[in-house]
Amino acid sequence: MRLIAFILIIFSTPAFAGQTVAIWHGHEHAGKRTASGERFNPDGLTAAHRSLPFGTCLRVSNPKTGRSVSVRVNDRGPFTKGVSLDLSHGAAQAIGMRSTQSVSVDKC
């Protein structure tokens, strides 16, 4: 049974690379616990994703500015339809992202 569950997880989790829509959150969540158990630091370089394992390193690039940043997945979300990645304020600021937008993502 565990093997079947593992296989379902592997095949239901899409390879995370290419273009995706991202949002960011700021200081309104500062200090709250993330799904991984650590406290959210809005100035950190972290991200939330629905299914990638905690600790996954992602390289996020803003095609509008040409800037990129490496972030670590430490939370679950976003839970907004059509959005796949939720960045911390620090990560969004590092790539010059001001609002919800399309970004390029690759695993580090």
C-alpha cells in the first residue's frame, strides 16, 4: 500500500520547471509558523509550494527585470487559483517583482 501511495505522489507531482505565476507575501505573516514549523521571515529568501518537499531549492527569475534569486521551499500554498508559487517579500524584492506575475522557475 505504501509503495502505491509513493508512486501516486511521484506521478501526481509535476516537474517544476518553466513559466509559472507567482505572488508574494510580506510582513502581515511575520513570525507565524510555516507548514515546515519554522517562523516566517518576510525578508528571507523562501517560498511556498503545494507539493514540493520542504527544503527544495528553486531558482526564480523575473523575465521583466532579468534578475533571479534562489529560494528554499518552507511552506505550503498558495491556495489562490492559477497561482503556483508564493514568494517571501525578500525574494520578490530581490527580483524586482511588485505584484502577481509570471516568473521562470528551475530547481537549483
